[in-house]
Amino acid sequence: MPMKRIVAFALLIGIASCKGSDMSGPAAPGTVSVTFSGGTVTALIASTSTARANGLMNVASLGANSGMLFAWGTNHDSLDVSFYMKDTPIPLSIAFINANMVVVNVDEMVAEDAVTHHKPKGTFRYALEANKGWMTAHGVQAGSTVSFTLPAGTVTDP
């Protein structure tokens, strides 16, 4: 297993082990705090084509306020990118976010559903996955604003 995958997996396990805890304070290396008016997700950053392709596959659980932020260096639309739940054993919510840090749309995803493709309803640059229902419970919907700052040099490919 390549070293980057081992480090990413270790970070994700660390996030998952915080289940039920309040993860306030700065995010761990390789993670970012993604903040909406109703709450914050500490998200592992998926900013390379490999990390984005693997996503949360084979991850058995996430902490209550944990997730994954998919980041691209350029804008994309539904013709370029879609998400599905192949080999993902936990149900997830996804928020597609544009370059202006506004949620384009939110969708709910069923565990292990390798057939349904979830797509943005407009141009987006980021996608945030969290436990199913997190977005609704925290008031995240189309038009919601979000804030986060990716470390310099995080996105290495479009």
C-alpha cells in the first residue's frame, strides 16, 4: 500500500475514532474544518484524482461531525463528475459547493448503491460528504454558505 494511502487511511481512522466527541480547535493535518451556519464538519481532504476516486470506500463509520471534502482546482459540472456509493458501507449526505462557497445542491446517498449517480445541479468545485442526515440536521441546503480554507498547494490536479 503506497505511503500516501496509509497516511490518509490513518487520518480517516483518527476521524472515525472521534465518533460522538466535540472536535473543536484546529483540524488535524490533511483535514479541514468546513463550517456552515448550523455546524462544522472536520473533513479529510481528497484533492488528488486517486483520493477522489477512492473517497470513503470501505470506511465502516464516521464520527458524528466528520466527513470528506473533495476538492478540484477548476470548476466542474454534472457532465464531468458524479458520485456513487460502490463499496461504501455507510449512508452519506453530499453537498456540492461552488467556487463562491455556496451550496449548489444536497443529496442523500444509500450505502453500497453502485447504480445511482449523484450529480451537482450546477457548476461546482467542492463536494462534502458526511453521515446521512447531517446536512438536513444542520440546515444545509441549496444556497447555504460555507467557509473553509485549504492549505496552500492542497489541490494537485484538476
